[in-house]
Amino acid sequence: MLKIGIIVGSTRPGRNASAVAQWVNDIAIKRTDVDFELVDIADYDLPLLDEPYPPAMAQYTKDHTKIWAKKINTLDGFVFVTPEYNHSVSAALKNAIDFIYAEWNNKAAGFVSYGSASGTRAVEHLRQIMAELQVADVRAQVMLSLFTDFENFSEFKPDARHEESVNAMLDQVIAWSGALKTLR
């Protein structure tokens, strides 16, 4: 059975990413066609790129990198839950992505974003990053507004209509993850 990781893309104290990722997971686990796992980058305590060799060389020397690589390698696809910070992804998410290389290759990714402009600019950057990592990003995405899906910009209260968007995105991630599995 395929295994899709729901990546919590922020480590900021008081972050909204945990609540959004849990909401996505609650919708996802209603499905029986795939296994889902919440993967919180905060749990991996990755410092700022401290490996001596480029990730494409796969010569990881640090235990935290090896643990992170092993986790990502177990997954067939991803749903990135990302805030938009200054028109882009969080530095913590970019750092976590950049730590490894081959473990991302030939997999699929979908995006759930949030911010004042619904996180759309963060996703545009993620799409470019995924292309370089040989990750097929899907068209459907979930965009959440800090103005309408959060109370006081902090308490997550999504509009019910977004559940349909989550399922459409998951359908595409699952289909592409299955198709790309033959390449791995």
C-alpha cells in the first residue's frame, strides 16, 4: 500500500501548521486506499545545512540527516503543509528539503498552504524546488486564508468547502505516487 507523508512545514512557536496538518490528516485517514503519516520537521531538529558534502552525493555523515533521509525514503509521496513567510516557504521547510536529495526523487507532492494571500506564492516556490528534486507536483492544491479560515489569524477554523479541495489534491497525489513507484 502507498504511504503518503503529510509534512508539517513550520517550526515556529505558536505555528498554525500543526493544526492545518492535523486537519488534512483527519480528512486523509478516512480513505482506505493509502496510508498517511504526519511528519513534523520540528521532530527532526535539523540544524542549518551542516553536512560537508552536497546532498546529491548521498554521503550523509550526521545522525540527524540519516534519520531524516530514512523517514523520507519510506514515503511514496507527500503533502506539504506550508505557511507563506515573506512571499515564500519557511526557512525551516526549505532547509529540511535541502538536507537530502535522492530520497525525494520520483515521488509526487501536493500542497496545502495558508497565509494572507492563501500561501499561493509559497507553493509557487515549492513547485520550482520540487522540479529540481524530480518530484512531480500535482495541479490541485488547497489554499487557506488567514482572513477567512483562521479566527484572529491564529485559531484554525477552515471553511467546510475546503474538504473537497483536500480530497481532490489527495486523489492526484495518490495517482501520481502509484504511477511513479514503478520508477523507484
